Amino acid sequence: MSIRSILTNSSLPTVKQLQCFLAVAQELNFRKAAERINMTQPPLTRQIRCLEDLLGYELFNRNTHGVHLTKSGNDLLIEAEKIL
């Protein structure tokens, strides 16, 4: 199932989840994204995990060297920018 079809489904992400996703996708750093949207990192991470669970896709590859968008994350970035 594509990101676009999921976003037109009845279980939509919240605006807050999309804002958190956009911040992380643009910063590619959870700490900087949290600072940018005036929240702490743990709640931001929870928002992203909940969004990933809702969509059924991992949106970011996370490792000790950084954060990178997955293909699904990149697809969501395009759609989320249109929505917000």
C-alpha cells in the first residue's frame, strides 16, 4: 500500500505527527528537530514511532552515524509538504 493511499484512509496521521515528521526529515537529526519545534527529543521520537506504526512503514534509517529517510519516508515527505 502506498503512502498516498494510506493518507486517504480513515486512520490519518495527526497534524502534530506530520509536523514532527517534517522537522526530522528536514533536519535529519532528532535533537535539532526537537529544538526547532520547541519540544524535547523523547516526545518527538514517540510521535515518529506512532506515525510509523500507523502507516506500517519505517520512515527513517537510524544508526550511530545519522538519520536518513527511507523510500517511504521520502514519499511521505512529498505528501506531507503538500498537506501542511
